[in-house]
Amino acid sequence: MPGTRASAGRGGQQVMLLYSFKITPNNRKVESFIAHYELPVEIRQVNFKAKETQSPEFFALNPMRKVPVLVDGDFSLFESNAILTYLARQFPDTRALPEDAQGRADADRWLHWQSCHLMPFMGALKTGAETDLAAVEPLLDVLEQTLAGRDYLLGELSVADFAVAAYLMTKLGSQLDYSGHPGVAAWRERMLQSKGFRATEMRKPPSA
């Protein structure tokens, strides 16, 4: 697999490299973050048909053999939420990750909530282990309470919004009933219309 390390950009400055597959929410959240803030990160869509993630070179980057994977020089990082927080730290002008202890804990709370509660529920819907769309109501209740009187989960746009919103923008996420949660519906639409998510909207499936 060629080019498994970050390449040099203009003036010899190193450019981060993201291996991705935009059609999935864990990848789209990172791509949307990069696009929203116009970060200098090169994005490469992996070719699953060519079994790129099964190569020894990719295994060296991520022994889980999954995407996304961020490569920054000799440092490679997998797990989408870890990538989000790393990018926010590397590019503090985004102001997408609070610097104080409580603010950072609040951001971490939502990243864990997405991976431990929202993602498993959406996965259960996808596999058919869960067939009742209304079972999401308690999760939407949590979001509705948090969004009361604010535009974003932490008050200002942050990594938490990208992480959570990506799962509510999937085909299954679009089938959920948000009528009883106007705050969530407004926030979801706000994220849908944001620069990053508009830039990563899938109009047709990738060829890989």
C-alpha cells in the first residue's frame, strides 16, 4: 500500500494523512471535522475490494485493520473520537475542545456516550437485533435535555457535536422520529447544514 506515511506539503511542511471510508459515521465525523475547519489533512479513501486494510503496511498503522486512521509523521492513531480530540488539540484555533478540566470532561462524556450508548443502538437497528425505532426515545431525551437553551452540546460547536451528529445522519438515523424532540431536531438540522457535513454528504456510494 503506497504512501502509508504523511507526505510533505508546500514548503516541505508535513501534511497529516487520514485513511477513511466516508460512507460510515465514524469516518464521516472525522472528515466533516477536517472539512469544516479546512484543516491541512490529506484524505484517502481505502479500497476494501483491494483489501488495503489487510496489508502488512496497514496493519502497522492499525492492528484492528479498520478506518479511520490518522497518520502524523511517525505517529499513527486509530479510533475516530481519539482522532477528533487529537486534531482539536493540534489545531487549537478550532476551539473545538475545551481546555479546562471540567469542559474537557464534558466533551469526553459525550464522546463516550456516543460510543457506549448511541453507536450500539444504531448498530442493533442495522443488524436487526433491535426493530423498534421508538426504543431510541430515552437517548433522544438525554440529548433534548442537554440542548435546552443552547445550540450545541457544550454550548459552542465542539468535537462532541461531530461525534454524535454523524450517527443521526445515517440512513437509519434519518428514519428516527424527532417530532417529540424539537431541540434535537433543530440541532440535527443545524449540523446537517454545517460546512463540514455538507462537504461530506454522500450522493452515491463510493466505488470501493
